[in-house]
Amino acid sequence: MNGFDYAVMALYAVMIVSITLWAMRRVGSTKDFFAAGGNMPWWLSGVSHHMSGYSAAVFVAYAAVAYNYGITIYFWWALPISIAVFIGSFLFAPRWARLRLHMNIESPMEYLATRYNVPTQQVLAWSGVLLKTFDVGAKWAAIAVIINVFTGLNPVAGILISGGISLFYTMMGGLWADACNDFGQFVVQFVAAIVMVAAVAAQLGGLGELLTVWDKLPAGHAEVVQGPYTMGFILAYFLIYTLSYNGGTWNLAQRFIASPRGKDARKAALLSSVLYLVWPLVLFYPMWAAPLLHPGLADPSKSYSLMAMSLLPHGLVGLVLVAMFTHTLSMTSSDSNAITAVVTRDILPRLFPRKFANGRASLLVARITVLLFILTTLLIAINASHFGGVLELLIIWFGGLVGPISIPMLLGLLPWFRKCGSTAAIVSWCIGVGSFFVVKFLLPGMSTTVIIATPVLLSFVSYSLGGFLRRRPVRAEVDELLLALNQDQDDEDETLASSVLKHNG
């Protein structure tokens, strides 16, 4: 890299600072900080949902999968997410927005105290915070690998620089800064990805070669099911993605909570679904072609970065680095905001009820919580190798544990599970988390599919069974809540007016 590349990065930093300063003027309360005041446009929410759904790990850990196994990465990552979010646009996304309207929530865990009880809310909140702490740490470690390849900077320094930038705009601008920076980062990423595809095509001999590249790649690279990524693995991850991308990952639920109405949240989810269907095909193409341009790489996780360094002129190298860098900032900053919302709205009020009555917390407390959370994740990133590395943290730990935490939270929104109470929620969490540690540590030799599928399936079965076996009547406030989540308030008003006119007529 030279001065042109660093100039591009400097311009990007100016963009972040400018957006953050603008967003600060829109933040006057924790409602603005955590839920954008419920006024986020659907197109901004949709792009932000998409950008917050993956980090620089795509260009590191997933690049290694694309290099070694080919197109299977699209079929077990991007396509299942697209289908999962499409389903969620009708089942889950509108209900998150209606929750804010009905209960004035700012955190995705707030409603659980009403839906189940406070102990259930606390168990899910604490375990979710712990899981996301390690998940975000893995993403800092991923961006450090990229920065090291491009600049030679020590990975620890790369982690600290990334964390410092995210800390600035997350602390100061809240969800507005997250979402608006996500949109700016998407524009940067769009240009950079097109540039990379064009550079790879030119190196291969022209745009037409992009269509014939599969004939030249190693055997099996064009197969949907390849290596350890079996059909069972794909199906297991589809279930996990359905939970995670529809709100089980809290920062993604926030994008829907911030929507003005259920209709807007549905449109945001549909936009994100389309982006996951189409855009990864552009992102992954250079990674799929990498074995032809850099055969025999000892560390395939560096394949995308090495191609950018070797194929692009100065200035564009910096643009690609910024594009990859922005993915981590998008995801980690939104994660930090979501975790802060849960801590300040759900955990602190229970620990210090006199100081945080009714879940109220000041902006100062929210910003201090962001600071402490990000510092903790940076320490984990520096020690990521002790947890099995980036791919281990992202695929095994997060994939195995997100299900037991998400199932009571997401299925609790649906009327079909109205009889599933606090006992079902706690038992399903215990069985899911317990089974993960059993298959991960006590049953050596288990495949990745078994490790990630067992917890979510057992958790789902036990949760459903708990509702089926319940004999106590459902509390009236639970039925009232579920009824309120079925349709937007203006739809209810229209339905009522229509029935009145019909009756009078």
C-alpha cells in the first residue's frame, strides 16, 4: 500500500466522523440511541440489516471455505439466509415493530418479562450477552488478519484500531449512526466488489471467462454439497439462520424494532432477503476463482486479500481494504448497541432496581456500557487462538448456542406457541446448552453437523413439548400481547371501521 491507499482510508474515516456527528444530533434519549426513535425508513433498515449480518470473517474464514471447496459456501450461507429472512418477513419482522408500539420496548429481551417471567428473561439475557461477547471478539480477530495482509500491521494493533473506530461512532451516535454508516459502507463495498470482479475477469482473460471458470477449478468446486458441508449441515444451519437473522441475533431484531410499523419492518426484511440472494454471488466470485490465480496457498484465509494486493492499482487496494473493514464495523457496532440495550434495559434494572426504575437508564450509562463491552471483546479477539480460531468461534460456538437462546425469544412471539410458558423456555434452554457441551466435549469425534444441530433441535422439541404438556391456563396478559402482535394498529382500525360500516349498511 502507498499514499493513495491511505488517502482512500482517510476519506472513509472522514465519512464515518461526519455521519456520526449528524447522528448525534438525533439522539436525545435511550429510545433514540437504541431504537432510532422508531422512525427508521424501511430501505435504511433493510440495508442495515443486510450489512449487520456479516463481517470481515466473510473475506477471511469464508474465503478459505470458498478456496478449498468452491460454490458450497453460497448454498450453506447466503441462500439459506435469504430464504430464512424471506420467511421471517411475514412471521417475525412485523412483530418486532409492533412490540415497540405495544410495549414501548427498546431492547429485544424486554418483552420476555411479560411473555414468561423475570427469571426467564434474565437467564436468556445473561447467556446471550456472554455468547455475543465471544462472537464479536471473533470478528475483531478476522479484521486483524486482513489489516495484517494489506499493511503488515501487527494483528493486535489492527484489533485495537478497529475497536477504537467502532467505539467512537457506537458510543456517540447509537443506532442512527450504526444504520447510516451501514448505508455508506454498503456503497463503498458495492464499488469495491465490482472492481474486484472486473480485475479477476481481466486476469482470467475477459468477462466471458467468468462463466467458464468452473471447468478449470479443482474437482468438486461446482458441487453444492462438498467436504464437511453436507446436506445435514446445510439444513441445520438453515434452521439456525432462521432463528438468528430474524431476531435471535439481537442487533438484527433492532432494525425491525426501529421501524415505524409492522409493514415497514416487513419491507425491510424483504429488501435484506433480496440482497442476500444476489449480492454474495458478486462478493464470492473472486474467492471462487482464487485457486486459479493463487494455487497452493498455505493459508487460504488470506486469498481474497492477496488477490486485491496483486491485481489492483494503488488507491483501489485501499478501497477494497476499506470495504472489508466496513463489514466488521457494521456488525460489531450494531452488536455492541444491541448488547448495551439488553444490559441497560433488562439486566441493570434487576441488579440495581432503585437506580434504574422501570428500565430507565441515562445516555451516559448506555455509553459506558458500550465502552466496557467493546473493550472486553477486544481482549477476546487478541486471544482468539485459545478458543480454536475465528472459524471455530463463528461456526461451532455461535452456531451451537444461538438456537437455545433464540427459540424461547422468537417462538414466544407466535400465537401457535402461546401455551409455552416460562418452564418450557427454561427447560429448552438448559437442554440445548447442556447438549452442546456434551457433544462438543464429552463425545469426541462428533461432526460439525451433529455439534450445531443437536442443541437447536433438542431445544425446539423440548420447548414445543413443554407447551403441549401444559395444563395451567395462559395468563390474560400473554394472550393480549400475542393478539396485539398479529396486525398493525392501523389495520385493526381499518378492520373495525369496515365492520361498523357493514353493520350499519
